[in-house]
Amino acid sequence: MQANAAGGDSAKHATLEFLKILPQEAFNPSSCLRPARRRDFYKEVIMSGVEAVHVLARYCAASSSAREVEKLLEAYASWLKVNQGLTIDMALISEHPLTEAALQGLQEDSLFDAAVACTVELIWYCKPDEDGRILEEQRSLTTRVIAAIVSLRPLLKTGNARAAEQEEPAEIDEEVLKGVASLFAELGETFMPLVVTGTPEVTPLLEALIDIAAHPNNNVCAMSFQFWQILSEEVLDAQPRSQQSQIKFFQPIFSRLVQYICFCVKEPDDFESWRPDQKSEFKFGCESVAETLRAAGMILGGDTIISLLASPLQEIAVAIERGESYDWRNAEAIMYCIRWMADCSPSATNTTFASILNLALLLDVPDSMAHTSTMVIGSYADWIALALESNLSGAPQPAYIMEKLSERLNNQHIAGAASLAIRHICKSCRSHLGTFLDALLHLLQQTVCFVDCKGPEQKESKPLGLNASNLLHISEAVGFVIAGLPPDAQEVALRRLADMLLGQLNVRLEEARSGKAVSPRQWFCYIDPLSAVFSVQSSRGTPCVSAAYMQALPGIDALLTSLPGDELIAEHACRVVKYAAKASARAADFGVDILHPSLEFLHRHYHLGRHACYLYATSELVKTFSKTKSSTLAALVSEMLQTSCELLSDAEAVATYPDVADDTFSLAGRCLAYAPQLLEQGKVLPSLAEAARVAILVNHKDANIGSILFLQRLLKAITRPSDPDVPWLSSVAREACLSPGNGEVLILRIFAAIAGAIPEDRLEDLGDLLHTLLLVAGQEAVGWASTILEKVPSIAANKDECKQFASCISAAVSQAIRVEQLMIGVWEFAILCRRSSRSRDAVLSALLS
């Protein structure tokens, strides 16, 4: 690392670039280095740190141009970042000429960017301990770094003063402002242990960060958001004895923060003319503001937040009452902020907030304003319910809310927000909406008709903005209100719902039989409301849901029989079965049997259509009714599984039907976990195990994960305590997994998957499966692994590296290491094999040929 003076300026610039890049390579994940060499390289870089900064000091003394100093600062920052104080001590950093150059460079335009990057690294060397104390050896450097950063604060204050006077902003480059803001933000985050103590000495830093939050440039303002979010979390995580005093100390500063940033979400006047990417960036920034406001709300409390935000809205309410114009963009900005503060709602007796919600119901133009105010109503549905229970005067009444929201369904731009708000209101205020059920059922019927597009003669009476997504929200709203009714009323309401939907479904079926074309969307609008209503029912309504489900099953059966090849319709129909089963878990206690009819229904249609959704719905039945014992049910489940295994005969078939593979393994796994008696003496387990071994190497995430989880459950069944109901389980599972040839094939395919046959995001699951296999197979698995590792070519892993992985496997078998330590070995082996396409292809060819 000696300077080559003979090469002149070109050699000097090349050397400086090398000194900058060299430490960065220690963390380069794309390098093809072997893991051991990477670790050695990292150690070499760390041990070279002192020598490197000395070399940089000598260059600094001989440098005369700003360009050279900039290069030196970039290289110095790289070495400080990688070293993290491991070998470079504070005395060396404090006295280093580039430290002073970085701090002075903050005042020079030509060096500013490099100086900021270097100063950020210096800040972290000044970090206090967990108690907020600054060590003696840090004090000198800390004092100089803070002084250099604080000297930049006038740049922020100048911009804010000009903005306050509504004059032209100071001619300060945005990147410079962002650099200054980043320094203060880094300082705040680094010194968080000191800041969170709430002592007066941190006030200047907080004031500087408030200046950043108050800056009129939203990009600069956003630089402080992460600091405020972390500060809120740290204060709330403090010890109870000190927490209250800390909250009291920080409340004034957070109050100012809310007042400064709430209008960062205000749409500019020319927003509609912006490009789509500009709008997306603005909305992303609004979400960051919302997160920061939520953090502030956790410190201030909902009542304080509302008191800070209420004034502009109260002025707007007066303007509306007088028929005067108002700035709707201000109103939307405040409403947007309030919407995202729902996690820290005000008290249920806050009359100011009640008036704000009443105002939200009036703000229906333009569309952007209407959308935001509608979302506010939905976000505070729980608060409205509490206010009604508290008999709060002025609280918006559910019937009035529903009336206003229903009107907004006619606008296609806000229909989605309106339907979602209706759902939330019906969920939270169901006990107050029993009398509104007829209107809701009528609204649902309107929505069904609109989505179905049943006839042009009805267009005038249809809500114009509704679509299939809104249909689910309104269906769930109906379901919540029904769930809040007394049992007798529930039964009547569910029967009315089923009659309405099934009557229209039968009409459509007759039309389809007569040759009239019917789109899938038209079928969905009769099926989806049933599944949505069933999904929100409680166990108290079990007899009612069971009866309604049994009433609907023949119609759904007829639909699927007429369209056996339509997988999408089958998926929607299976949702009805799934949610009805969950809501009817105790159906047998009331003398209602939905299990046998449902399983026969799924079994019949699976053989007609071979759609994966039938398997998944069956797995839901198995999970819900796991205690049921029936030879008929066992025969049906086993036959479905055997049919799937025949379909998944090889890797090509698994790749063709990955969803069938995933749901087959899910059904089999749930049978093992909840109801092994349904597996008919385990006759299908060998076929399932073979299909799972094949699916491990098929590059489809769901099929991979499904097969891995099933094999884990099957292996664990080998060591499960004996169960008198399934005494055969352990022996059959062992035969399926570990009989001669099966165990070797399984571990071979696990190794091939680890080596690169499937993406690395599944390594954790593969490691868990390998660990389970090692614990169950014991020393036999060590022999299999050693034989396989002998096949690994040296281009991927040499003998020592293979031996190291084999030792890791042996330690896992003897339980000398835990699964987390085995995973280190798995990742190491994976990196060796995957570090280049050449090594990956070589090892896969050797293992799978």
C-alpha cells in the first residue's frame, strides 16, 4: 500500500481510488470469493486499517488540489466505516489531518459532499454508551464534530425565515440542505441514548431537528422523520419510573413537530398535471409523514393531537355553514393526518372530534377530498362505537353515517372508500344497526345486480360506482350486522340472504343451460357474498350458518357440475365451504352434519375438475373437524390424496400442477397433524413421500415449501409417542421416509436444493428439514451425507470445506449443536456452491446425474 510517486497524477488518483474501494470490498456480497477467503480478507482489511489511514495522512500532507482532498476524504470514510474502531483508536482519529479536513470541508462547496460522508462516520465514533455517557477519550473529537455541524444550522434557519415571510427562498442548493439535514439526523440517532434522557443539554439538537422538520422543502423536512420515529419508540420503551418525566419533557417539541409537518401532505395546486411517477413519490412521502405523526401521537395522546389539528377544520366548518368558499386542500391535508392517527384516538368524550367527524360527512367535493374524508370515517369506526356507548352529545349517528356513505357509492372515484367505510362502521356499530339491515340487504342486492349487469332496464336504479371489490365490503357489512342480531333474527336474516342470492343464481343457471353466455364475474357475484357473510360470523351463530350453508350447497353444486373445468369459479365456491366450516365448527353439537355432505361435495368435484382448491378446502375441513372418526371420511380423503399422487408422478407433472402439489401436501400434513386416522392405515403415505421428494427440486415456491413442510411432519411422526388410535403411524412413516434408498435420495435432493437447484430464499426451510432428518435418521444420515459430499467437485467445495460441512452434520446428529448453528453450515455450503454459475452447475451435475 505504498504510494507510487513515479507515476505522477494518474498513479496517485488510481491509488486513491484503490484505497477507497478496497475496504468497501470487505462487504461486497456479489464477490465470487469462497467464504473462508472472504473472512480472511475482512480480517486483513481490519488489520490494515491503521496503516491505511497513515498512508492517507501522508497523501494529505502532499495534496494541494481540492479534487485530491475529496478523493482522500472518500477513502478515509471507507476505512472508518469498515474498521468501526476495531484497530483504529480514538487518538489516531482525533489527531488525523483528514478529520480536520472533513470538518473544515463542511464549509467548502467543492468538498461538501465528501466532507458530509466522512463526518457521518466520525459521528458514529463519538457514539455514547447505553446510559448516554460520552467516554473521556471521545470528548475532544465529539466537541469538534458537534461544533462543526452546529455551525451549519443557520443554513436551515435562513430558509425557514424566508418561507415564513413568504419571500423567495434563499439560493441554497437542495443537495446542500439535505446534506446538512442528514448530519443533524445522524447526530440525533447516534446520540439517542443521551437525547432520550430528556436533559436540557439536548435541547439545541432538538431545536435544530425541528428546524429541519419546519423546512419548506419536503425532501429536506423528511430527513428528520426517522429520528422522530426512533425517539418516540425509545421514550415509550423507557423504564416506567422515568417514562412520565420524559414524555412531559418531549411533549412540547412533538407538538411543534405536528404543527410543522401536517401540511407536508397538502397537494400542490398543479398536482393533477404531475406525471404518475411524481404523484407516486409524493404519496410515498405522505406515508412517511403519516408514520411520523403516528409516532408523535403516541407521545402526545389523541386529545392533544386533535386540539392541534382542529383549528383549520373549525374555520372550514364555519365557512361551510355560511356558504363561503374554503381551501379544500388544507382540509384534505388535515383529514389525511387525522386518518393516520387512528391508533392513538382521542377519548370517547371529545366533542371537538365528534364535530370533526360530522364535518367529514359533509366534505364530499372534490373527489380527492371526499375520498380522504370517507377514509377518516372508516378509520374511526371503533371510536364512534365508544362515543355512542358513552352517550356523547353530537356524536354522528350510525344511520346518518350509513346514509351519507351510501350516497358516496354512486361516485366511482370514491365508491371503494365508501364501501370499506360501510364495512368498518357495520363491524364496530353492529349493535346500533339492526334496524338498518333491510336497507343493507337492498344495497347488497343493488350491488349484485350492478356487478352482474343483469339488464339495461335497471341501470337507472343502480349505484354507478360499484364493482366486485365493493361487493365484498358490503357483503361483510351485512354479515357483521347479522352477527349482531339475536339468534332467531340471525336465522331469518341468513335465510333471506340465501334466498335472494340462490334465486338469482338459479335464474342464471337456467339462462346458461339455454345457451346464453355468462361470464365468470356474473357467477362470482352470487357466490362471494355468501363466503363474505360466513367469514364474519361468530360461533354463537353456528346453527344459523350451518342451515344457510346447507341451503346454499345444492345451488353451488349445480353451478360447479355445469362448469367442471372453470378453476376460478371453483376457487370462489370453495371459499364458501371454508368459511362455513370455520363458522360451523360446533355444528354437530346442534344436530347438524355439514362435514359429510361437504367432503362428498369436494371429493366428487375434485375428480371432475382436479382443481387444487378442492384439496385446500378439504384440508380446512380436516383441521376444523379433526376429532370426527369415520371410515367413510377416511376413504374419501385417502382417495383424493392417491389421485393427486398419481397426477404428480414426476418433476414435469409437479411443475405443470404446482398448486395441486402444494395443496396436496397441505392436506396430507394437516391429516398427520390433526387427524391421522383419516389416512387409512397410511396406505397413501409412501406415494406422498415420493411426490414430496420430487417436488423439493421443482422451482416453484409453494410446491417447494409445501413438500418441505410435509416431509418435516412425516419425519416427526416417526418419533411421535404411540397413539392407540393410529398405532401404525410411526412404522409406516419410517418406511416411507427412511427405507433403503429413500433416505439417501431425500438427503441427496436436500443437498442439491441447498447447492442451487432452487432459490436461496428457501434455505431456511431446507435447513429445518435437514435438521429434522438428521435427528430422526441419526448416524445413518451421517454416512449418507459423507457419501454425497464425496461427489462434490473441488471447483465448488474442496475436501476441507466438504469435511467441515460433514462435521457440522455429525455435530447436529449428536445434538452437540442446535439448528441455528447447523444453518450456518448450510449457508456456508450454499455460498460455496452458488458463488458462480460455473460452480453451481458443476455441483448440480455431479449430484443429480
